[in-house]
Amino acid sequence: MGNPTADCIADSAGGLTFDLAAAGGDSGDWSAALVLRRRGADEEAEEVRLPLTPNGTGRLRAVLPSTVALPEGRWDVHVACAGEAPRRLLPGLADLRSLVDRRPGPSTSPLAVRIPYATKHGNLSLRSWLRAPHAEAGDLELSADGLTGHGTLYRVAEPEAWLAGATVEARLRRDPATVVRAAVTPAGEGAQDFAFTLSYAQLRAHWEGGLDVWDLWLCGPEGAEVRIARILDDVADKRQIFTYPARAVEGAQVSPYYTVDNDLSLRVDERPPVAG
């Protein structure tokens, strides 16, 4: 028997509901659980089991509420039936409309984000984030001289006070002690919205050839800091979806990009040779 298929419904709070067909079409025959296993972690310590209960003729349902802590990472989704080894689930229909342009309400509790996706092997997995505070990246504007970024701060008690005097730090990955800073200014309609501009020339000044990566952090009061990322939508992997042109600067080129974790970074690299 092939692996079962699960439909997913997301809610705006960060919860997920899974619906799948019961074996033999009779939901009363199954004693089963939905099993989430964090990839690359110890299975016993990093496993979450959710009960599967009947939900109509021939259907079973499991619910992952936003209040259930799911550490950051990639979680593979299995179904465990009585007397059988857990099997991977395949992705079915996904209703992720509530995740599009999600704007969480005021709270200081960690922000839970879970996005289901199909792996390269066609199995169902989840990408999970759990962040407090969280700096959500917004529009990026690329000029000839620098990058202007917009963002929104979540999960702090007084965002306007937190952002007063805050800076954005670009940290050189090969030498984290090397930092380029930019002032944060109010932007947008809310007290939690901010903007910053990073100079390409300042990044280029530290370049010694090859590829340099700069990771962007929002730094606030009393040493507080948070990685700038884009996670409040329905796209599990931003790298292939959000792409930006490179800008030339003194023999190099600079371009923003999203990492494998959807964090915002900048590349400084060699300019490709001119064709012809």
C-alpha cells in the first residue's frame, strides 16, 4: 500500500490542521497518530505526536495548535498506525491563504510560523520558526549606491521605544567582528515599522576578492538583537522566489538574497566577465 496523502489547512495564529484518508476507508479502524520528526536531531528528543481522530466518513484529522512549541527546523511528517512502522505522508491539498501577508497581533510570546511544503523527494515536511522578537523583512529598494530595506518589528512590548536608537548591523560571515552599521528610521503606518539604508561602498571597502556574505541583524536596547528574516507568508523557501539584481561597485557586485532559513543577507562577489 502506498504512502497516504495529507491535506493541510493553516490558520493565521500559526496552527495547522491535517486531514487524511483512513486505511480501508473506515476511520473507526485506525489507532493512529501523526508524527513530526525534526530532521537531523535525536528522534526520541525531537518528536511530536498528535492524535488522529475521526473527522467524517473515511477521514482522520490531527491538529497542531500554535501553542504547541515546535523548535526551529525542518520537520518530516509521518503517520503511525497500530502494529506498523511510521510512514512518510505525501502532500495533498494545501490551504495556506491565511499565511499570505500575515500580520500578527500585539504579544510578547514567541512568534510561531509553520509552513508545509513538498520535499525534493515528494514527501510532506514542515519548516518551523519560533522567534521573539522577530524583524520581518519587507520591500527592498536597490539604488546605485545602496540598499534601502523596510521591515516590521514583532513580539516586543513597546516597539516604538525598542526601535528608538536601534541600528541595523551587517556582519561579515567570515569575520563577525567586522560590522557595517546603518541607522534605523520610522517608516510605514505603524509604530513597529522601520527602514534602513546600507552603503555598498562601506561593504566593498572590506572586500578582498571572492565571495563575501553579510548577515543583517536589527539591534536594539540593552544588547537585544534579532536576525532580519522574511517568514510571514506561505513560501517555505524564498531563495528561488525572491531574487534581486546585482549592483556594480568598484570591480565587485552586491546583491541581497534570502538564505536557506529565509534570513536576509547580502553577497559581495566578483563581477562576471563581459560577454563578447
